[in-house]
Amino acid sequence: MLSLPLFKQTTKANGVLWSVLTVVSAALLAQFAALEMTQSLLFLIFYGVMAMILPGVYIMVSSNKLFASQIDRGSLAYVLSTPKKRSTIAFTQLLFSVGSITLLFLILTLVHIGVNAHSPLDLTVAGAAAGVYGISGNLTAAIILKINLSALLVCLAMSGVCYMFSGIFNLSKFSIGFGGAFVGISVLSNMMAMFGSLGVDVLENFKYLSICTLYDYKSILLGTDDWITKGIAALIVAVVSYTIGTVTFCKKDLPL
Amino acid sequence: MERENSIEVHNLTKDYKKGRGIFDFNFEVKKGEVFGLIGTNGSGKTTTIRHMMGFIHGDSGKVNINGLDAWKDSAKIKQYIGYVPGQIDFPDVGTGTDFLKIQSELLGLRDMSYMNDLIDRFKIDITAPLRRMSKGMKQKMALVAAFMSDADIYILDEPSTGLDPLMRDTLIQLILEKKAQGKTVFMSSHIFKEVEDTCDTVMFIRNGHIVNLVRRSQFENDPHEAFTVTFASDNDYKRYLEYDHYMLKDVPLNELIVNKNQKNKQITLNLPMSQINEFLKDLSEYSIAGFSNEAFSLEKYYTTIVEKMEV
């Protein structure tokens, strides 16, 4: 089912980008969480916007490299000239995508829990800055875990959609075009909607354009269960699109 | 039971519309033979090979590799195949060393001695980054990757692209070695020379149609060798043309002659190799001022025989 050498090859091809984005995200998170000046903006800026943009960039670029770019350049011919089933190849690439994104959020979670243990965040102020009122007490590890889980599920949905486009198209330009448009529109609309929640009501409608709406850290802060329903919806998007991408890749003609 | 054919193509059609594609291909590649596929760019060579590798699926017909369906069992057939792709872009893994390491892991290769032997023969610096390698260097990497596997069948899509003449000879040598070991080689090319040096059977294709399939034995007996004779006198020139030659009795001399020039007292004619003795015996009756023979070549064969057949 899994090809270890191919997993290594994919890791080599995407390792640098992943490392850079993970380090940048973790550093930003640590800074927002540790410095008093930025603590109040932790939810609004970091979890509201950055937690979608940075993984989004990684997802966009790495997904294209899984299939479409390798078919376009012809380099997939080398893997396919060995006795590996297409389904094995697809499954390996899928596992790499899910694994690398999960690891990214796992690192963010651990970093945040670590920093938070040192300088616990007062939820009243930070919540209010993000438009969440009526909460109090300190940020707990459980809340951090839930927020990151919610973000992870939405990123997997984005990854699924990009994986699907990479599996469908033989040309990089289409794969990166459709995948990039999907991630770009989602992330930017998410940002516009954030301004909406700050008082410009019209902009709030942008949330309907973005899959990031399924990521709901506010519900977690308020203690409601909305985020679970939305998370399941994101997971369904991920499973469906990963499946479509895999099946298409296994059945289509490859110009190699 | 020992299988007779390594590759069988039955009624294979892939229509890409607007006249592109391949149409009703039927041929077999016998076990242990070197089979050449010759055609101009866009004639369908790569499309044929993609079907053999199970990368694409024909509209109709099928391809069998060692008795297995190339599309349905595309993973299984790869254990028999060493493949050089037509496009030479490598996975994004860094240096040549990294690439060959991963490739040998994918192939499940344990013994690296033959790989290292090939690297020496092709004189590759595998520690160089793949992206910075020249076209010829990349091609040599691709050749090593294909030949290092212990395959039964080698499928090579224009394997000599970008190679210098010395390396092309090394490649031809390698193909002949594989043939001597009883392996099957299928190669496409638009260069007659390399096919001529190696192939037992050559198939010519054009615009997606098979034009002709030539076995080496048949090719050597067809009149394709061009001899140019210059006679010493007008008299001899005329006498030769009028004489009832006993060689090739069923073919009139006029059909063998491709060029006459009374002013230069010169005649050019095409003969099969097998008739040379008779031809020279004949000529000994005349006084000759000049004699030349154009090199034996498939290209010549293609232009004089195959293209004539098309018309």
C-alpha cells in the first residue's frame, strides 16, 4: 500500500518548503503568544489569518508537486517504470500530504502549549480583540488543542481539494491554477470576513466564499460545539476530494 | 512453456483526433530480438511506447507484455521492463546519487555492482545536482536507471538523444550485450544509423500508420545497394545496356538502373548484396574507368523501397 522510497522522494522534494513554513509559523505563534504587546492579537491575527495563510501556501505548492507537476515534467515516469501500482503511488502521496500537515499543526500545538505554560494568556482581553465577548479565565492546553484540531481539519479539506486538482490535471498550470485559486480565494475571503467581524458588516459575507469558515476558533473559545459539526463537514470535504483525486489518477491516461 | 513473443500488439488504435494518434497497430516483438521503431517526429512512436508501459489505454485493441495485459497489469509488467522515457526530467531529489539510490530502492535492487559498472562506462559524475546536468548527462543517467534493473525487456524511447558519438557507441554496445544475453530490446528512433547497427526487425511508421516492417534478413536481400559504374568507352557503355544479363533474370536491367548518363558513360544501379558476385563477373567483360558503391544503409532502404511502396 505504501512505498517507502517514494515517501522519501516526496519528503525530499517538499522538505525545504515545509520546514521553512513550519519554522516561520511556529516562530510567529511563539512571538504572538509570548510578547505582551501582541498577546491580545493572538486570536485575531495569528489563529484568525496566519493559521490559514501559511499552511495554505504549503498546501498549494506541495499538492501540485504530488502529481500534476511530475506528469507535466515527465519525472513520474521513473516511479511508474518500477513495479509500483498507481494506487500505491497515490496512497503514498496522500499519506505524505496528510502526515506533513498534521505534523505542522502538532508542532504548532506543542509550541503554543509550551509558551502558554510560561506566560498564560488572559482570555478576556484576547477574546475581546477578536470579537468574542463574555469569556474569562486563562487559555488552557485543551483549548489550544481544539483550536489547532479545527484548523487542521480545514487545512486537510484544502489539501484534499488541491490534491484532487493535482490528480485530475496533467498540466501544472491547471493544477496550480485551480488549486491556487481555491486556496487563495478561501484565505483572502477569510481575511475579509475578519475585517467584517471587526465592524464592517458587509465584509462579513465573504465568509460564505471561504472553506476557512468551517474553522471556528470562536466557538471553541465560547465553549459551544459548533466547531465539531463544522470540523466534520471539513473532514467530509477532505475525504471526498482525496478519493476523487486518487481514483482519477489511477484511471487516467498519463502522457509520460 | 517458453513464450515466443515478449511484446504483442493487437489492433491497437488510439485516436487523438485531427489525424493524430496511432491506428490499427499489429505487430509482435520476439523474445531475444532487437526491434526498432522508426518514424519522424509526431508519427506515433511515443504513443506506441506509452501503451506498452501501461501509461495510456487504447481506444481499442491491446498490448501484451510477456502475456500480461499492459494496462490492467501495468504494475506487474514493470518487473520485466527497463525503461528510458522520451522526456528526461528527473524527480526533484537533489543529486544523481540520491536519484539512483531512490530508484534502486523502488526497483528493489540490492546488488549495486552492475549499476556502478554502468556509471563507469557512461562516465557520469553522479554527485552533480540533477538540475544542473546537461541534456546528454541526464540522458546517461536515464540509461543507467533503465539498464541497472535486471529486466527481460528494455523499452527505450529515443535512447541516444543528446549523446555524443562515443557514448552512442557505448549505448549500441550495451544493447548488443543485452541481446547476446537473450534479452528483448524495443527502441524508437529517428536516426537510422543506430537502428541499423542493432536491430533484427525495423518497423517504419508514418502519421500513425505502420508503413512497413522489415526483417534484417529480408532487408539484406532487397535491392538497395547502389553501385555506380563509369565505362571507359561509349562502346562499352552501350554494349552493357544492350546485353542480356543473366543475373536477376526475372528483373529487367532497366528496373535496377536508377541513373544513366551517356555523356559521362555512367550507370548507377541498385542491387541486393547477394548479387554482387554475379554483377562483378559481368563487369569483368568490360573496360571500366570508375567504380563506386554507396554505403549500405537503412536510410537508403527507407527512401528507395519504403517510400516507393507508399506511392
